[in-house]
Amino acid sequence: MDVHLTIHGRQGLAGQLYRQLRAGIVDGRLAPGERLPSTRDLATQLGISRKTTLDVFERLIAEGYLRSRAGDGTFVAHEMTRLAPAPAPVSPSPGSGSIWETLPDALPMTAPGAAAPAFDFVGGVTDKALFPFDKWRSCVSHALRVQARGRGTYRDPAGEQELRLAVSRYLAFSRAVVSNWQDVIVTQGAQQAIDLMARVVIRPGDVVAVEDPGYPPARIAFSALGAQVAHVPVDAEGLVVDALPDNARIVYVTPSHQFPLGMAMSMERRVALLEWAQRRGALLLEDDYDGEFRFMGRPMESLKSLDKTGVVAYVGTFSKTIFPELRIGYVIPPAPLATAVCRAKQVGDWHSCTMTQTALAKFMLDGYFGKHLRRMHKEYAARRTALLAHLDGPLSQWFTALAPAAGIHLVARLKTEQDEQALIARAAAASIGLYGISGMYGGQRPTPGILFGYGGIGVADIHAGMEKLAGAMGGHHWLP
């Protein structure tokens, strides 16, 4: 690649080139081992004679800044000592908007530290070792062939037709959500879907109701857009509809598997919530983030499948069924909002990666996705059973497990007045990753608890980690 150098005038060319290259090496802009352009290419780039570039390179080699290998090129020397970085400028800068300065630095689900613990019960992750990468590789190869035949153009912000068709068929079969492929809008995960819906509906000062406790990234997204976030309590049947503020413009809910506590919203509560939204003209933002994995009872109808008047936007993601790095989600908004959502998507990033979309569409339409889900359902059921065996057994003196019917995590309440952070720190000392739920409360006094994710930890490690946790907790009262 061309190296960024600037020549002013035609005087002292060798000196200008020498000083700029030396400065780039000393301050670290040209990294050790970096290959420089040939003297011929650099002379052509700068419009100077090759003799000038040869003289400069020879001087830098003689001073130890560069190393030359015959037939291979010229490289920045590895032995060079870098200068300390310059202090930050003190001149005024535009800065960020005040809302971004007041948002949390980290989300409660973020794993602390760079090194992963030996037994990590972080939520929201999946086990990539169980993913059929051989099948995925063939789907990616197919997508590459499709890309090679196409033109280098921008695509539909709503996504590739094949993937939207695959998603609509999948939702109709597994979630009873009836839609045409044109109704599906592909997003960068569920988080972008939530953000897009909020952007087209919310005006600064509008009230958005969220579950309490609830999903912090959604709450943060609404706050960032200037909304007033109202925290609505949940009970054994899900969101308490009678506690909703009358002026809520959006109600964000996780009815299939309440985040983080895990209960499913009862049918009576779902009907009441739909009727409430219809009366007040509010939008229900339904996040069905891991409803595919249900282990007890019959599947509950989604709000979208019960919606007859167009008040529900349905959000889904492949982060929990495949893996988060895929960054593919989707939203089915009410028809009157579809055009606005597509425009907001186009303004934000135009469209998601088309090669990934094409590969995922083939993965779904060829049946690989369904087979993968069946395999993962069986595996996650075994992990859930193993985890509950410990929480309801040897660890029951410290925890009360809330066993959900679905999902890839569960919450265990702390008994007595145990200190959540002290427990997490003690577990971390034993290389066990635990994650509290206190940060997921917004409007009421937090009830301490631990979110145990089992999507990314196998049965054997669950047994070993929980046995080690029981040993680490022995003899400790965990009082503040």
C-alpha cells in the first residue's frame, strides 16, 4: 500500500522524505516489520527521482531504522524503540452529546476482565463447538458463487429476498407468526431491530415502558433517543399490565421468556396487554430472543400471532440459535411502519452483509437450521437439568432456582441477605464466572440473584463448576 507522505515544494526533497519516514518509525505509525514500498514505487508516488528515495533508504538502513532483505524488500527494523505517546490535546473539542456521557460504561452481561474463567456461566452465548461448520462452509461457498455472479451494487435495505422468505417460513411453522416475506426486515441482530423501531416511533420526551427487571441494552437504547423510561414490575404471569403508564408510546416486552427471570407471560395477560395497546394506540415491541428452546409445556402463542389490529412489532435473532458473531436478526413491524423502518435501516448502514444473508438463507432452506435446532434443544435440556440438580441439591441452602420453561439461562435468587457482589468475587477467585441481576433493575429495589447461562458451558463443566462453587461457598455467610 502507499505510505502517507507529503512533499512540499522542490527544495530539500531528501531531507523532507528522511524526516517524515524517521518520524513515522519513531512514533509508531510505521510498525516494526512493516514492509515499505519499493524505492521505484515510492518515487513514482511522490513524483521525485528514484535516486532521492535510494539515498534516503540507505541512510535509514545505516542508522538502524530500516532493514533490507535482498530480493524481498525493505522493512521497518524490529529493534526500534518507540517514543511515549503524546499527551492528549488540551484544546476544546466538540465532545459527545450529554446522553452518551451519562449512559452506563458496561452492560451487566459483559464478562469482567480479559481472561475467561475456567467455568463461565455467562448468559446470552452459545456453544460454537456444536455448530455444523461443515454445512455452514458449503453454504458460504454457495454465497460466494452468488456474489461472484452479481454486480457490485448496494442492495435492498430490508435484506435479501431468500433470507426473508426463509425467516417468514420458519416463523409461520415454529412460532405461528403468519407473514409474507416482504414483511420481514433483516437487521444487525435484535439490538438494531429494537433501535430501528424506537427511532421511527419515539420522539424526545415520549414514555417507553419496560419490564423491571429487564434487558438493559433495550432500556439504554430508549434512553439514548431521549425517551422517558418507565419501569413496570413483573410477577409470575409476566408484565403487570395494570401498572403500565397511560401515556406509554412503546411497551417493550419479552413474553416467551421474560428477561432475566424466565417466566412466560400468561394467556390472560397477553390478551390484556393487546387490548391495552389497542385502546391507547401504543406499539408493543415483542422480543422473542430465545423462545426456540422450550423444555416444558406447550409453546405459548406469540403476541404477534394474536395481534389482529397491527400493534405488535416482532423481533427475533440468530444470536441465540447460531452464535452472536453472525449479527443477523429481524423485525416484522406493523405494516404502516414498514417503509419508515426500511428508510431508517438505509440511513444507518444501508443493508446488512449480503454474503452472510445468502449463506444463512441456504442454511435454513436446505434444512440444516432445523436439524441444528433439534440437536441444540436436546443438548440445552441436558445442561438445564444438570444445573438444576445442583441448585436444587447441594447449593439449595444458598440459592432458590427459578426454573423457566424455555431459554438458555435461568436465575437463582440468593437466600437470606447474601451480598451479590461478594459472592461473584468469591466465585471469580475460584475461576467461576457468575453474573448478578441487580443491574437489570431500574425502578425498584433490586432483589439479589445470579443469572446462570448454560448456552456456552457443557454438562461436564457444569457439574465440575457447580461442585467447585459449593466448595468455595462452604463456611461463608455472604452477608454485606
